Amino acid sequence: MRRNAQPTEFYEADNEFLDLVGLTPAIITWGHLSGRRVLLVEFAGCDLSCPGCDEDYTTGRRRVPTRTVVEAADSVSGGPPLRHRTDYASYYKIPWVVLTGGEPLRQNIVPLVRLLNDRGYMVLLETNGASRMPASLPPFVVVACSPKGSVHEDTKPHVRSLVYVAGEGELADDGLPRAVLDLPDPVGRPWPEFLGPVFLCPRRTGDPDQDRRNVRAVRASCGEHGWLYMPPEPYIRLDAADETVAVGGLHQSAGV
């Protein structure tokens, strides 16, 4: 397995631009949003650089105006969504934008989230939890934390779901990993005040045989301990060449 050699990067404050590696329409395959079409906003850089991470969050990075991300969301959803719809059918049509990476909290995401909320979008924020959650973060954000060590105390109250990544031979007696992605420190457990769902996702190594063993180990842990299973591919990217156009050096949906 190739080791992650991407550098550790720290907080960058910018109110008008974001450092991104992708704007990609996708289908989410886990949690209560499973089956929904979303826009993945893939942030460049990470504050941890886990040795076993298989994500490429630096290649092709570009500085993208915040409003370009909102335009991409409008393209994926067919225009800005209606707000304040309360009937059952409309709830399941509310468009979602997923902030992932890399580490989104390494950058100033507040202006983007405000613009998206103002246009009626809900936001799923994926974070490793090491950074402090912005105090001014708008309310229409659901935070999914995938701990790689300890979770920042100021971030814990915002977390609505926990996601652990594990492989064969890495699980402790409670069915969660002892450490994550070859980091030396133990990974934090759900804290007493946390009442949300806990997901367990098989680690991807690039070795098909090992990946199958990882899936079996994680499924067994979920069955024994009651954790929720997350597929190794949590998103199905809809980025075929005939469905995308370049926007700011990245890609967004053209025909949806």
C-alpha cells in the first residue's frame, strides 16, 4: 500500500476564495441521506496527513470563488431550492451540499455555508474533529466526525454522527479501531453526551484481497456490537466526461 506523502497544512482565512480539488455531483450511499444526489465540495489540504490515508486532496487544487460553489450547487439541483416547505415529499427533495476533503475546517467555510443556507441548501460537513468548530457557523449544518485521534472539546457539541475507519486486525474489544490509518495515537471513543449514530467503514488499501478481509471484519463488528455499517465507497461520483464541464479549473455537473 502506498503511504500518504501529502504535507500537513494549517488554517487559512479567506472570505472570498476556497482551496478545492473538486466540485462533483454524487449519490450518497450512507446514513439518512442515502440515495440522495448531492454536490461534493472537496477541500484541498489536511491538518493531519494520516500515513494510511488513500484520499488525494492536493492534486489539481485551485482557488475557487465561494460564489462559484453556490452556482455549482444550483446546477446540480436544477436551481436554488424552495425554502420553508414542510410537507413530507418536499423534505426529501431538499438539496444537500457535502463539504469534505481533505479537511474543510482548515479553511474559512462560514461565508460558503451562509450563502448555501440563504439559498435553501442543507449542508453536511465532514471533519476529523481535530480543529475547533467556528463559533459563527450557521445552524443548517449537520456535522459528521471521523475521528483520527481526540476530538476538539468545542467541536463535540456540534457532532451528529461519528464515522470510524478500520481494517482486519485493527479492532478493539468494543468493536471500534484502536487507532486509525496508521496514526500512532489511540482514537477517541464516543463521549458520554454523544447520542447519535456511530458508523464503521472498512479501510481501503488498494489490495483487493485485503479490502475484502477488511469488509468482513467490519461487518462482523457491526453485527456483534451494533455499529452501523458504512460502505467503503460512501459516495458514487457522477463525473463521467459527458456529464461535466470545467468550472474554475474543477468540474461540475452540466446536464442535471
